[in-house]
Amino acid sequence: MKTLKPLIIDGVELKSRLFIGTGKFSSPEVMARAVEASGTELVTVALRRVDLNNPNDPQLSALDFSKYRLLPNTSGARDAEEAIRLARLSRLATRTNWIKLEVTPDPHYLLPDPIETLKAAQVLVKEGFVVLPYINADPILAKRLEDCGCATVMPLAAPIGTNKGLKTADQIAIIIEQAGVPVVVDAGLGMPSHAAAALELGADAVLVNTAIAIAGDPVRMAIAFKLGVEAAIAAREAAPGGESRLARASSPLTGFLREEAAS
Amino acid sequence: MTRFHEIVQGMDLAAFRASLEAVTARDVERVLGAGQIADDDLPVLFSPAADAYLEEMAARSAAITERRFGKVIQLYAPLYLGNECVNKCTYCGFSHELQIARVTLTPEQVLADAAILHDEGFRHILLVAGEDRRYVSMPYLLQCVEMLHRRFDSIAIEIQPLKTEEYRQLVEAGVDGLAIYQEVYDPEIYQSYHLAGPKRNWANRLDSIEFGGEAGMRSLGIGALLGLAPWRPEVALLALHGRMLQRKFWRSKIAVSFPRIQPSAHHYNPDYRVYDRDLVHMIFAMRLALPDVELVMSTREGARLRDGLIGLGITRMSAGSRTDPGGYSQPEDHDGEQFAIDDARPPDEIARAIAERGHEPVWKDFDREFILAP
């Protein structure tokens, strides 16, 4: 068995490769139960939903943050300036310097702005934040963000909320190949098989929100994603035989060579 | 890009209306089966033939809304600043010639009403006023926004058309949303209701939502006042307007409202009555036409309809509304309302109803930190 490289972000090892987004749920109670069922160790929360002046804000108080790492996100920010402002506010209020950088000027597809994301990342890394940027599956952008000190890159599989799966698989494969930081596939994962596919491709983790939040039974769906992620990790650790374009006979054509060497 | 009023002026509206009537069941099935719906096909969704597909449209609308927005309903409250108005519009409770108690709130009164809304849990408010710059002037508006923008996470305005530069000042002061309902998209029918005052200018009204977009408003709200004109061509034009605004102002959120004039003994009676089934049809169709826009339902509509639509397409609702300036602070006196409220349930009861229908009532979905000047 081949153990996977541990997932370590800012010196913290995360055993679960499934991160959960907390938006879109029908209630904070349902969200908390789904988060628990998923076995996750990291949840994201949209700062725009949180009243950071209220220590008992229902968005935050529903979860036991001794069990989960909080990763606040800047979703709704249209440019670097807004994202930076939100991040600074987040650090003061939540006491974590981890931030998921989400700069999405287009409110329709919520696709991330590469230029503003890079600008914000450069500033925030210098200010000591642990930056996890949400990006389109752009391999060059991923390297630029890694170069400026981001802790991970988080390329999308498909636009947020579309549940379409790994539409950007080829590009993500390149990112994974070239990455020196953990790669977390985020957005657009609609089914456990999508999450498993992302991990089988070599991603270090996946982030799932909509698919769990809007399922008829979010707790059961969270379990399903947990199992899908575990299946993919187990398969990787089992060192799979790999795909073959040609049929591979159990007695290969070159079998005679081995016989000659042995004699 | 061309302004939307030029597009409408270039259309043959009689042919447009006729084409809606001519839509067949086959056309509807083709459009419902298409992945992306082309602009030319949008009107099919609002046709009489589409009525037979209401249940299917409901299911699709529910699925799209759920994926895109989640199981949430965002709550907001209108805050009426004043009901002085220089316009004479036959359908409006604020029309110039009506003998009603005319009020413009003082800053203290604005704060008093705002405090009540804040205590109720609202963090998104909509400032509304009639058109009279002697009372609700730019300095007055800017002062209101200045007072309110640190207490509320989102301030939108719904007032008379302004110039781009004025919208820019409001954006800088902290306003993030603009709502201007065209009332009637058909220019001839529009004239018949707007008898005197600047609101007679149909083209300028239509342009001003674009001025708002150009000034940087993050949210652009549009709507037709249902009951003033035949609804199908009106709402089809509304959908096309939404599409155009989405393309032109790709950084802004678009919101579509469905204000409906109900038959009334005391207020204006609509010439083109819109029935419940029609209202529900247009909401589902709008969701299919514009999958990513906010669809807004006010308290003009009653509890049964509002609650029934939760999860089917609506994403934003007002609650506990008062349309008479100062109404929150003086709840017993209903003089000077712009329109009658049908759903008079208090906000916490509406929040409970939303929760009972498996959705989370969201009081805060934006943060003043996005736009506060450093």
C-alpha cells in the first residue's frame, strides 16, 4: 500500500480530504448535522452572511469550531480591494488568519476574476494571511499564485452551483502535475463520483457545498460524499494498475525474455 | 451598446403581441427542451400556449432556483421617506392631485423607523419616496444614506430617475442597489397612465436603470406594474430587458419584481387584471428565462401565494412592510399609503413560515465592508 502524501496547510494536517461549504442549507441545524456526518475537518463560511459584530451569529454558532477549522471566504467581493478589506475584518473577528479568497465580479456564474485574485493574494500573503484562492482551472494562474505564497490553489470543476462535475478535468490535471502546493478542487461537484474522480486525478482534497446543501437528505448526501472521497483515497493508496490503451495479456509477448535470463 | 428604450422603439409591438398569441404547444416544448434559451425564444415562455405547461415550468424553476440560490429566502424591508409627488399617475396612491396626508420624514423620524426595522432583524433596506426634489432632495438622500449605511448592510433605493452623476454620488455614499420599475413597457399604454410630471418621460425612465449600472450600482431592480397593460407582452419585454442589463452590466446583480395591482374598492382598479395563475406563470417563466436573477415578491401579495412560491422561484421577500412614511413608528395610522398591503404578518412570523417550508430566512447577505470607503 502506498500512503498518500499528507495534506498539510500552514503546518496543520487535515486527515479528511473533504471540505464543506456551509451556504444554501435550509437551516443552520441541518447544515451542522450534514457537516458532522461528512467527517470533514474544514468548513467554509461566507463572510457576507455573518454579522462579525455578533459573537453569537447563528451562521457561526451552529458549528463547534473545536471540531472543525473555520475557513472564511470573501464571496461577493468584486475586486481585490473589497476582498482585502473583508479578509482583514475576518481576521479580527474570527481570529483565524486563514482566508478563502473568492473574487467573483460576475454574480451570474460566480466565476473568479484572475487578475483581482492575484492582486489580493499578493497583498494578503504579505500581511501574513494563509491564502487559499478560488480560481478557474488556469494552470498559469495556479503557478503565479503558488509563487506569491498561497497555501493551496482551488480550481473549479464547473461553475458554482451547477453540479456538473469535472468539466475542467484536463486543465486540473495539468495544475496537479505542476503544483507544489495542495490542490483542492472546488465548485461544481454534484455527485460523489465527481469528487472521487477529482481525487483519483490526483487532487489533494475537494470542496463541496451545493450538492449537499440542496439534496433532499443533506445528511445522507454528506455521508455519500464522505464515502466517495474515502473510496478514491483508498484506491490511490492501493496503487492501481493503471489504464491501458491496448489489451495486456496475462502472459506477455516478451515473457520469453525473463525465461532466458533465469536459465 | 444601444439603450433598451431604442430597442423597444425599434420593435413592431403589434407584431410582437401577435407572435405571442401564435405560439403553439410544439414551440413551447422546443423551448423548454433547449439548454440555453435564445432571446428570440424568450417570449414563448410567457405565451398563452405555455400555460398548459405550468407544472413542468414549476418543477424546472424550483430546481434551477435551488441549485443557484439554495434553500434560502432573503428578507428586506422598504422604508418610505416621503410621499410628496409632483407626478400625476392614475394608479398611484401618491398621485399629485390626491388629498392625502403628505409627509416627508425628518432625519430623526428616518432613524426612528430604521431602528424598528433593525430591531426586527432587517439588514437590507429599500429607501422609497415619491418624486419631489423640494422635499426629497439629493442632499436629503445623501444624509439619509450616511445615517443608515453603518447600521444596515445593504441599502437600495427606489425613487425617481436620476442622472448618472447623482447615482454615482449615492454609490459613493453607500447605496448598493437601485430599483426602477418601468411600470409599463409599451410606450403608448405608458402615456395613458402618466398624465403630468417628469414621469411622463417613458424613455428617460427606461434609461435610468442603465445610468445606475454605469454609476456602479451593484444591484439593478426592474419590474412592470402588473394590471396596467396586457401582461404577456409586458413581462416578455421585462425578460428581454433583464437579459440586456445582464449583458451590459455583467458585474451587477439583476433583480426582477412582480408588483401586481389587486382589484380594490379604495385604491385604483386594474384595467388588465392579472390572476394568481398568471402571476405564478410569469415567475416560473422568468426563472427559466433568467436563471441567475433574484426574483422578488413584496407584501402586495397575500400569505397563501407568497408561502406557496417559496422554493419555486422567489428568492427575496419583504416582510412586515409599511408603505406610508413613518408607518413603522406610528403603526395605527394608515393614511397616505402608496398601496395596500395584503400580507400583514410581522417579520418574525414570516421568517417562521419560511423555515416551515424548509428554507432559511436570510437577514444578512451582504456586508457594508464591501463598499465602505477605507
